[in-house]
Amino acid sequence: MNNIYIIPIFIPHLGCPHKCVFCNQDEITGFKSKVDEEYVDNTIKEYLKTIPRESHIEVSFYGGSFTGIPLEKQKKFLSIAQNYIKSGEIDAIRLSTRPDYIDDAILENLKKYGVSIIELGVQSMDEEVLLKTLRGHTANDVCNASRLIKQYGFTLGLQMMIGLPGDNKQKSLKTANEIISLQPEFVRIYPTLVVKGTYLEKMYRNGVYEPIDLESAVELSKILYIKFKKNGIDVIRIGLQATDDINVNSDIVAGPFHPAFGQLVKSSIVKDILDSIFQNNGIEDGLVDIYTNPRATSTLVGQKKRNKIYLETKYNTEIRIIQTSDIPEDSVYVGFNGQLYKDSMENYINKSTI
């Protein structure tokens, strides 16, 4: 497929009947302007000026619970996006919403206006976690909505969070397994962050809530990533995107925030792949060449050269990184004593027993 470009239409809190403990959509999206038909149309026009038409272009309604918006407003927003599909200027419409705001009538209306991708904010499939986070829906709502969305032929995406109040590793793994059973086409994984202006901030400052630490969040996200990929489910995002507000020394009060959280997760997988190659082939005490695609070099080496330092220290080696475009981005080749050992992220994930 050609490059995919997303035109984001942020609708913070529109249509959402609940104030989840972790949620401050104005800060999370970095968006505080009024949303109306003019805004939607102008946003699409401005983005289209900078996007090459040979790309696959999608208009995406983010940030709120789109199908909870009054029906007439939904129709006005969707009709604007649909006009750009009819004119051939965009290729798809996607939106995010709540599991309890999905039914036959809603899905029939979305079909009418050309929506093709629906993401549900699942967050957890554990009832205690859902109650403690004030989600206002049940795990059963997620199951019913997911099945109905797929029945109507939409592409289904599910979002989950780790480190929520009442959550733990076992519950997150249970959520992942239940998400896998619903067979979405893609997922997003978000570690819980304490954002200014949320009830979670009060819980944190009162000592009622302790966020998951960065190292644990990376390790758990790695396991979830492998589980989803192993089951044929694409992981399109790991961690919140950094903005002016969502950043250190800004509106993040606490929690496992890192501007390159997703890269930390993938880098940890690459470290495990290299560790396995070294262990299984007796690589130690000498010069080791690691060949990598230039695009994958920073992920392989790790943040602050963490992976390189780990391998050199553990195996008493000197590692030389050799970049070559001949190697696929997800692969690593290791040269030692005249032998070349190969592995890839896809192969490693498929062999995993997680």
C-alpha cells in the first residue's frame, strides 16, 4: 500500500457521557478550539494541500465518543468527509467511540456516510478496573460492540491501557487475551499517565494511586505487542504521542511517559533477539559485527546505547555496528569468527511461547 496519511479531526469530549479518572482530552489531544462544520472542512482542506494524492488518505475523528454526538451533528460532520471521498480526494473515514455507543441503527448510519474503520476505547476487560476508572461500560459491552462492528463489515480497532487503578500484569494479559478472541484488525497500547486536571491526579496526590514505572510498562507492553503480533493483529501505536502539553515538565504529573515509548518497546525485543543469538551460538570474548538497516539502527543500539552496552558487558565483546540497506528493517545479522547468524523480529515473535 502507498503511504497512509491521517487527517485528524479532534473532538475532545463531544458525545462522551463520562469523565474517566485518567481523562483530560483537552490536554491529551492538545486541542482546545471549537469544533463545527467549518472547522472540519477547513482542517481537511489544509491537510490536503500538503499530502501527495498518490497516498492513501483517511479522515479520522479522534478524541471523543463520536457516536454519542447528537445524530444531526454526526451527519453534518460525516457528510463533509464523505464529500471528499466522492470527489476522490480522500480514501476512507475512521472514528473512535465507546463500546456502549454502538448498535444496529448507529452502524447503519455510519455505513451510509462511508465510514470504514471504527476504534473502540476498551482500556480493560476487567470489571473491577472498569469500575475504578469510572468507564461506565462493561466488558460485555465491548464484546457485543466488537462483534456487531465486524458483522457490519467495518475494520475494527481496539485500544487498551495498562497500569490503570486496580490493574496489574495478570489483568492486562487477560485483557489482551480477550481482545485477541474478538479478532480486531489492529490495536493500540497506552500506558496510563497521570495528567493535570484529572481525577487520577487527585488519586495520585492523595496516595491512592501509584502509576506503573517506565521499565515495567515497557516490559509489559513488549509482552502484549508480541502476543498481538503473534495472533495476526497489527499494533499501530504504543504510547501516547508527545505534544506541547503531553510531555515532561508540562501536563504529565507522573507515570511512564517517554517521547519514544514505542521505540523503547521494540528496542527491548531486539535486545532479546540479540541475546538469544549470542547465547545459542557461543558468541563471547571478541569482536562482533552486527549488521542492520540504517532505518533500524537506533532501535537496535537502544536508547543511550543501552543494548550495545548490555551485550558488550554481558559477553565481554566489542561490538561494531555496520549499516547496510541490503538487510530488511526488522532483521539483524551477527558476524562472529567467520560465521553469520541471522534472525528477524517476525521470526522471533512467531517462535515466541508468550
